[in-house]
Amino acid sequence: MELERVRPLVLRGTFHAYELAALVAAARYVVESAPAEVPREALDQLTRLLADYDQQVRELATT
């Protein structure tokens, strides 16, 4: 994995497919089975992030 700062609040990440798959799987696990103490806002952000990821994967599949 490699991270690069593009702007103060923008990072660019380069991942091997298995690294990204592990991160996405962990995010899905948290969204689906998070304990009650995980803030709702954090779960909402992860849910949106996963939806964006899924959309990008669909777009990659059509190119």
C-alpha cells in the first residue's frame, strides 16, 4: 500500500487488490455487525463509502 498527499485533505492510495479487498471486507463487517457503541454517524459514513466503492467497481466492470 502507498499513500500520497495530493492536497491537505485529499489523499491518493495505491493498493494491491487483496489489500483493498481486506479493507472493504472489514468495513462491510463493521457496518453489518457493529456493536452499539459505534456511533451512528461513523456507520453512515462507512455505508456511503461502501456504496461509492460498489458503484466504482460496477463502472470498472463495464470498461
